[in-house]
Amino acid sequence: MRIGPLALPTMALAAFLALLASQWWARLRQLQSNQPVETLLLHATLAGLAAARAAYVVQWWPEYWEPVSASPANALQILDIRDGGWNLWAGLLVAVLWAAWSCRSHALLKRGVLQSLGVGAFILMAAYALRNWVEPPASSLPSLTLVNAAAQPMDLRSYGGQPLVINLWASWCPPCKRAMPVLAQAQKDHPGVRFIWINQGEDAAAVLRYLQSVPLPPAQVLLDPDQLVGQHWQQRSLPSTYFYDANGRLRSTRTGELSRASLSEQLRIIAPPTQAP
């Protein structure tokens, strides 16, 4: 989903709808049973959200710790949920256990809280399963030739044969700009993966002005003033990032911001770490 041209990740919307639905069900149960179902549901939900984020941070701790070790000010990135870093199953488990423990001596209350959690969990799991089923993006690379920031024509199909990350961005888009340093550093850390940045809807002068302040290789920044690539993927939300494996298969997409951790999670899908002999 999008608000104007800015991205609202599908799972964030699903989580909001799941919360509304579970709260609605809890209110019905509270009116029927005269038990504090809503209050306990809120506590269980908060516990689940905290656990989902904490489990994700633990899972990808090296990626969160490295920026913090360089500058303690980066510690706030651990709490920045805009990167989409959640462990869904850990969150659901903790929410259910919290609810069951909190009302262990009240069968009627327990039933109402667990039913409310079940409503929300069903919506979340359905959204998780179906998010790429409704209007899935085209899986192939578009057959287009674009000019890069070094004034060279580039055929997008020529990037096949190696893992590929394509980021759609614009210089006026704050989330796009926040993701740029993460993507640029990942290109240095993963030379076996090709990163390209395709600007959407801006002219060459605007892109070149922006590149003066961002260390991106000009040959890997492509201009798409008519947004043909976005049309190919039926995508008008920014930032959007596409992850292709070496066989040219689209393995994953990310709409919204990326952190070092959430980017590493996606890179592991298209370029698994090699095992030492």
C-alpha cells in the first residue's frame, strides 16, 4: 500500500488491521462476560510486539552491533522498527503465553483473551501468506535500456548471471535517502552481488546534484524519468527494492526502509554464505 508515492509496507497495514480486529473482538467479549478482556489483550499485544522485535535483533545482532560499536548514537537503530525487522512467530508465541499466564485462574477471561489473539493472529498469518499472491510483480527483468549517471546506455538484461539488487528511489524521498548509505556499504561488503539504483521520475540534473553528496558509483545509477521500470513491476511506491538470484529469479521484494540487518536478511536469500570446507 502507499500514501501518495511513499511506501506503507503491506505487513505494517496488516498488523494495524489485526490489532483493530482483535480489539473489536475483545470489546465484544468484555461486554458479554464483564471481564477486563481489552486490558489483558493490550498487555499481551505489547509483550508480543516487544518480543518480536527483540527476537529479530538477537537473530541479527552482529548487523545491529557493528554500527553501534562505531558510534553509540546508532543504538537507536535497534528500536527503529521502520526497517521491518520482526520475528512474527516469536511475537505470537510470547503474546499467547503472556495471555495464558495472566488469566490462568480465570477460565472465562482466558477464553476471551485467547480468542481475541486468535483473530489478530489469523489476519497476520493470512496477510503473510498472501502478500505476494495479490497482484504479484513481474518476475523477470524488464527488457529496457536506460542511461546511467555516467551517460552510458545500459540494458537491464545484461545484469543477469549474478545476484542482483535493484533499488527504486528518488532524491525527494526521505526513506530512500536513509537507505542509501546502507545499500552503498552493502555493495562494498558483497562484491559478488551487483547493486543498481534506478531513479524514478527525475531528470539527469537532479540526480547528478544528489550524487554529489552520496558515494554511489555513477555507472550503477540508472535514470528512468518516465518510470518505465516502476510500471513493469506495477510499483509506484518508494523506496522499493528487488532481489534477484544468479539464475535471474525474483526471490524477494521489500517496500519501505532497509537497515543493515533487514538488508542482510534479504541478501542471504539470493546469495547464501558459502560454507567453509
